[in-house]
Amino acid sequence: MEDLFNIQTLGFRGEALASIASVSKLTINPNPSGQGVTATVKELFYNTPARKKFLKSPATEMGHIGDIVAKYALAYPQVGFELTADGKPLLITAPTGKIWF
């Protein structure tokens, strides 16, 4: 049980990076602090029109994405999150460096 309280990641180990990169414009940059990386996903599904037919309106899809990002930001205050759409910031959180349990 103690191991569960010492998890230091969001569970993402990189296995999905190839899939994400194939359907978006993905960039990965190391953080200047030397700890961690910043992964930026832009234009998700831009080159896969077959999947676009399953998407709802842009506003609906952004609402779903915003919901998920906000939940992760609340659950992991030690991680910084930034969500932008059409060049406008929708959610920005700074990492606190603290973990609460």
C-alpha cells in the first residue's frame, strides 16, 4: 500500500508517443531545470480525416479536453499544466513542488 502513496508520475511512460506523433504535431523539449520534459501536442487528428467523423463540434470536444486537463491539474498540483485553444490560454497552472495526500 505504501508504494501507492509514492507514485511520482502520471502513469505515462512514453508507449503512446508514437501513436500520438502519428496523428498530431508533437514536440518534446527538456525543461531548463533539467527535471522532466514538456510535451506539446498540436493539431490532434489533423492528418486522419477518418477519425474526424467521430468528433463532435470543436466547442464540445474542447469542453471534454478542458474537463480532463482540469481534473489532472487538481489531482497533481506538483505538475504544471497549460491548455490553449486558437492561441488563447484556457487553463494555466504552475507546479507547486508539493504533493498532498
